[in-house]
Amino acid sequence: MSGKWKVLVVDDEMIVRESLVDWFMKSGYDVEGAEGGRLALEMVDKKDYDFIFLDIKMPEVDGFEVLDYVKVNCPQSMVVMITAYGSIETAVDAMKRGASDYLTKPFEPGDLACLLERLLQQKRILDENAILREQVACRVRCEDLIGASHCMQQLFELIERIATFDSPVLLRGETGTGKELVAKAIHATSERSAGPFIPINCGAFTETLLESELFGHESGAFTGARRAKKGRLEMAEGGTLFLDEVGEIPLKMQIDLLRVLQEKSFHRVGGITVIPIDFRLICATNRDLAKEIERGAFRQDFYYRLNVIEIEIPPLRARIDDIPVLAQHFLERIRQETNKPVTGINQQAINALKKYPWPGNVRELENAVERAVVLAQGHYLSKDDFAFLFRSSAQDIPQSLRENEKQHIERILNLYGWNISKAAEALEISRVTLHSKIRHYHLSAASNRTAGSQG
């Protein structure tokens, strides 16, 4: 290997410290040793290290003090705690405080080599993730929109090109591909970035409630309207309005919104005062709106008004090279939220995740990583931790999109205990649409329990 990886060995036992330094040096690492915690603190202030091998029990400044300092001031450094056999519990506690792994004395060169192989794999993923975050933050200022694949790079470039225009944008893509993230990225790179970003899921409301949410209402406009309320149109003034699931908007309201876009003004429900507005419109759908027009469920004039700039967001199966970085990104966030000492994903698991069809796209990957982290027993996620994915997916048999959708809907329903509202929100569809798909695919909670008890 090249000598680019920088290592610091901190141990007050000279024989341990020198043997480790010698091993790293012969293996091609840029390595230095420190005989105690106080010297280590001085060294990390002057130089960035990729890996720090840190003894726990040392006089004056112990390993925990050094670890705490490193995690705050050198968060990019991966820390491995060195501990005696009888102090493994102490090492585990250190991992909960941010250490990446631990090494038990006495150790063999083979143990060290295996540990380094895991750490290097994780370090490369973390570094790649950091680079991607920096690129995305610089280019689209949206840290959760991650991807190095060719199709994602094309998407980033397109976002940059349209940033200076104020034309409406229509985002098309399957459920879970990150349409709202793309909408936020467009807003963040536009000249309206200082203004508000106002999202609304059009499939989450009945027609009456959607009208009130969008247009607002005056006091007494309908039963229960005790005071006037601003709608999303007014709230988006000077910024961006994001209409998610735009294909769910009723025909009558499509006419009303078309008039708003043409006249740049509207009035609240129950009101007569004309309110001028200025915002950019971004819409998203997982439906084929051209087919919806053919069957009379979507107005053609409204479609042309929305579809000035169309962006197709790629499904996850079209960008499998992004899966390792995305999975590690989700793992890091979930680990911080749950305080579980899960630090990486092994290669066998990564290979399996790259072969999985991901009918629920990035959202399904995020849910899968969260479930795996919560249930994990070790410090690295293995293929077994994702077994729930592969039990319901015939990995070696090509499946139709219809079958993939059915399995994904059933998986999300089971995940949320058949709570229709929560499952519909996770699937980014309305409750009406979800009920329709449940009937279409003949799904039921009772049949699923029965099948589970028989299998």
C-alpha cells in the first residue's frame, strides 16, 4: 500500500508501542509513536492522523481523555483502543464514546492485519462520503443529495443549469427516489434561496382540506374556520412552492391553480381580496401524467404549464455504485441517533445490497439500514443483518415492476403494523391510493399473519 495513511500509536509500554510502530512502518504506513496521553494531545494538534491506536490505561492523561479530545478536534481520525484481555468492557464503553474498534493485548500480526483491512474499507467509504458531501454542498448545497454515479452527476449539472431560471419544474421518478431533496437542491441553488421553501403533499388531503391548505381561508369561510389562515401559496412568497404528488390534485383545483399561475394572484377561500404572489413552482409525481391526461384525470393545459422543465430522477437500481456511500451515510446518522456502536458494513453485505432490486429506492435503503442497525449484534453490519430484505426477494429471478411494487407495499405495511396513514406517508402516496393498491394486490394484514404462522 502507499504511505499516505498516517498512524499514531499511543502506549506507555515501550515494547507494545515499538512493536506496533515497527509493524506499521514495514507495512508502508506513515507512523509515529507517543509514550503517553499528554504527548499524544500535542501531536494531534500539529498533525492530522487517519488512525490512532490508543492505550486506555496510561498515567497522567489516560486514553479516554485523549479519545474525547480527538472526537471533538480531529473527528476525521479513526481511533482504535488498546486494552488488556480483562478490560474488554472498558473498550466497549470507549466505542460508545466514539472509538472505531479495539485491539486486545496480547495480539498477533494477523489480528492487526484483519482489523486494518476493516478499518481501511470503512475509512475509504467515509472519505468518499466526505468528498461527495463537499461536492454536493458546494454544487447544490443539499448534503442529503448524495451520488457519484454518472446519472447523478448529470442530475447535479442539470440543477446548476436551471438554477438561474424561474421556470416551473416537473420532477418525475419512482417512489422513494428523493424528489423532495432534488426540489430543495433546486431551491437552494436558485436566486430565491433566501426565501422560504414550502412543501405540500397533495395526496395527503381531501379536496376541501387541500383547497384550504393551498389557498388559505378567511374567518367564517366554513364550519370551524374561527380565524383567517394563510395558505401555502402566500407562505411561499419570494421563495419556492413544492407540490408533491401533483397527480393527486382534483380537476377543479387544477383549473384554480392554472389561473393562479397565469395571473400571479389569488384570493383565499371565502375571501374577495386579490392577493398578488411571486414564487417558483416545483412539482413532483410518480405517475405518468400523459396517461392521466388520456383517461381524463389530468388537464392538458395544466400539464403544459407545469412541465416547462422536466427532470427524471433515476431509481436506485440505475445507480448501484452509490449504494455503499448512501448506506454508510445512513448508518452514520442512525448510529448517532441510537448511540449503537455499529461503525461499518462488511463487503459481503455491500455486495448483497448492490444485487437487491430496491423497489422502494433510496427510502427503502434508508429504512433497511435503520432496521439493521437497531437489530445488529456486532460492530459491523453483515449480510445476515439484512436477511429481512432477501427473504421477500427472489434474488436470482428477475421480477416484474408490478411484483416489486406489491412486495414493497406489503413490506412497508408490515413495517408500520398496517397503520395506513404512516405507511402511505412512507410510500409517498395518498391513503386513497394505498387502499386502492391493497385491493388491487389482494393484500391483508390477516393473510400476512396467517402466512407467517404457517411458514
